[in-house]
Amino acid sequence: MKKLLLTGLLSMTLMGGVGLLQAAPDLEANTPVITAIKTSMQTRHAQLQSYYGSGAIGLTQDGYIAVKDASAVPLSQRGGLAGLVKDENSDRARLYKEIAAANGHPEWQGEIQSTFAGRWIDKAQAGWFYQKEGAWVKK
Amino acid sequence: MESKGTRMRRRQIEFGKTWLVIAGLLAVVALPACVTINIYFPAAAAEKAADKIIDEVWQLKQEQEGAQNPPAAAPTTTTP
């Protein structure tokens, strides 16, 4: 009985140890480059916010943004919006790449991108549009 | 009836066996675990990192703080 208890206890300790080993450490996401990209995206978001709300732009399935309905924007603003979307997407691509690189695993870029894709949509405000199986869906 | 010495010895042998079992378990479970750390993508950690970045970029943190988290100063006031 005592032996059983001891074995149980020790194997539990062992499993705990293995659990600790397996518990993935936090992902490094605080390099100066990543911080700079975040700041740039944060500033741009102030301009993009109303476009998300009006349905002019939406979140894509692959972690980017796209113009959904250009007609929701006055003609004079459309060029500016296209530029914003382009810049946002290039920042996002750099962000995914930099996080993978900062963690020493450039091959993780795709998985980081798809993780973000899901999280952007989850955290989007009600009324914003996102892509699901190729179609635009209102949240 | 076993003598006290025999019982002690038996217990020692059993204890030795236990360690053998543990060593076996360690080899079987812990070693592949060490290898997997470097191979598999840490999905949970990535989600956590993504959430943090999105909160910052969309500035969701401040809005949530009031509703979900108590003020940041709270833990320091509770320490004796």
C-alpha cells in the first residue's frame, strides 16, 4: 500500500515535471521592431476604425484586411483608404514575420498568421465584417 | 513471521524497483517531451501573444480594465 502510494506520488511529481517541460513559454513579442510595428498599426487604427464600422473594410480569413465595399466611402476618400489598407497589410505581414523570427522559428510565420486571423475576428466589434469561407459576414 | 531486518530489506528492494519504474517512465515520457518543445508550434502561447498585441493595437485594454480587472494597484495594497 505504502509502495503504491509512493509510486503514485512520485509518478505524479514526474508528470508534473513533464507538464512543466511541455508548458510552452511565452512567445517573445517585445522586440523593438515589433513595438514599432504595433505603434504604427495603433496610429493607423484611429483612421481605420470608422471604415470597419461602415463596412467599407473587413477582416479577411488569413489575418489581413480588405476593402469590402468601396461605395461606403466618398469617392474622394477611396484612394486614401486603399493606401491605408495596403499599409496595414504590409505592417501585419511584417508583424507575423517578426514574431516568428524573434522566437527563432521563422517557419512559424504561417501558424502565427492564422492564430492572429482568428483572434482579430474574435475581438472585432459587433457590426464589423469578416470573411468566412470566402463570403463577408457581419459580426 | 518475518524478522524486522528481512522486512526492511524487502522494502529497500521494492523501493529500488520503484525507481526503476520511474526511470523507465522518464525515458519514455520525458525525452520525447523535450524534443517536442522545439518542433511543435506553441499554439496557446501564440494566442496569448496575439491577444496582447491586438488589445494594444485596437486599444481594447483600457476599456476592459475597468470592467474586468480590478485596478492595477490592488495587489500591492494587499501585501502585508
